[in-house]
Amino acid sequence: MAKCKNCGEEISRLDKDICPFCGTRKPLEGNDNVTQDFTKAFDPIECNVEEIKHKSRKIAGILAIFLGVFGAHMFYLNRKKIGFILIAITVVFIATLGSILFFTNAIPNALAFLIPYFVLEIMMIISGIMIFIRHDLVDGDGEFLK
């Protein structure tokens, strides 16, 4: 905080015209009379934006391809609610469709539960490829992926 040249009280740089304590005009002296430009504190043109980004599109895509049915890529992107929804969809879809295929004797072995899993896995492979292709994806904090 700057001090008034007349009364010595600490005043804000916004009070550069009149001191709120003693009423002195132009209470700041020298360089203190200039207000700070906060727009120069962070210049996105001069700063390398790639260093600021925290989440990687490559890692998210790989997680979506290999562990997407368990929502691993959504947990990585801080979208925990969607991650839990993916786990629930996986369990319900595999249990329901697998049970239907198994108990109707359409497929009377464990393959009845693997077919729904592979259907979901194909969908997650497509999702992982889409993560690699798209450049406008954001994580749960609203930051773009690098």
C-alpha cells in the first residue's frame, strides 16, 4: 500500500487524486502516482499456452480406448459424475443383455456376457478416436486439452 505524502496514512492506488483521510490533492508522489496495469500481468500472446494446459488429449484418448467402458477417461478429465454414469451403464447393459442372451438359450455360455461388453468396447474405441481428432475438448475445469 502507498502512503499519503501529507498525513502518512496508507491509501489505495485508486485514491491517487484525493486522500480519503486528509483531503490532500495528489497524495501519491513519484512513481506511486501511476496506477498499475493489471492486463500486463498475464499476456497469453507472450506466454506459451501449451505449458498452462494440464490434461493431455493423447492420454484421454488412450484411456477411452482401453478403459473407456469403466469411465477412466472421464475420471482423468475431472468429470466424475459422467464417469460413474458410464460404470453404471456398463454394469446394467452387460447384466441385462447378457442375462437375456444367456437365459433365453440364444447363447448358452459365458459368451452371452462378452458380446455386450465388446459392443460397448467398440463404442469406446470410436469415442477414443473422436478424442484424438477433436481439438475443442475441455476438461472438468473448463480448460482445453493439450
